[in-house]
Amino acid sequence: MYNVNDLVVYESSGVCRIEDIRDISFSGDAPKTCYVLKPLFSNDGTIYTPVGNNKVTLRPVITKEEADEIIRQIPETEVHSFDGLRTIELENRYREASASHRLQDMIPLVMAIYRKTRALRRSGKKVSEVDSRYLKKLNDLINGELSVALGIGKDEVPEYIAQAVKKEKE
């Protein structure tokens, strides 16, 4: 069980602070003990989720050491291709690949989408709305969690990663 003021990752809302833990009744049901979550980097409002709810992803924010290790592994990350898929197939693949809400799963997906969008732009083609939406969403989630884990601003994360990857290659 988490405590008030703990920072956790909640599904696609990203890093949240636990504002309260209290009994809440939903739709007239018996009260359940719930976490009251406030997202740090989105305007998702207040989130209520029952303690012990196995249907949602709620996990602690990674540590600085874990963040540095994930970043260190970026140059060796295997990147899959999602080229040639129809929009509905593409969205389903992106949703499946990002469902764990783990950085280790989201970073390769961002790398694949970035590679695809770069190739499209180079050839003068338009980037799909699905690619753009997932790239933004995943970058926000990744940069938010790494920001908290590394103790730096969210806008500083891309440069931190670039410097760490550059240093790793040397």
C-alpha cells in the first residue's frame, strides 16, 4: 500500500501524487478505500482508484539508478517497424505496445515512431495523426517519469538522454 504524498505512475496519466487515501462510495455501492491521485504533468483532474485494484497499472516511479540504467541501454534497444500498417492496425499495435506503461516498453516504441516520422518527412509525406498523437503522448509519459526519477525539469530530459547516450557511445 502506498502513502499520502507518494509519487506513483498511473496508467496514461503518468506520474501522480497521492493526495489522500479515503473511503469512497461509487454509484451507491459499499464504500471502498481509494487513492486520490493528482497528476503532476497533465490536466487530468483528480483520479480515484480503489486500493488493490488489479485492473489498472499503478506502480512506484522508478529510481534514479533505474532511470540511468534504462537510458544507458537506449543505444542497444531493438526498434521494431510499424511501417505499412493500416490506421486501425497501427493504433492497436501502439496501444498494445504501450499498455504496460513501463519505460522499457515505451522507449522502443517512441524510437520506432520517431524513425518512421523522420523517414516520412524526408520523403515529403505527411505524418499520420495516430503517429503524432502517440509520439506526443509517449514522450510526455517518458519525460515526466524520468524528470521525477532524475530530479530535473521535464524539458531537460531530452538533453539529459542525449548527453548520456553520447557519453555511453564514447
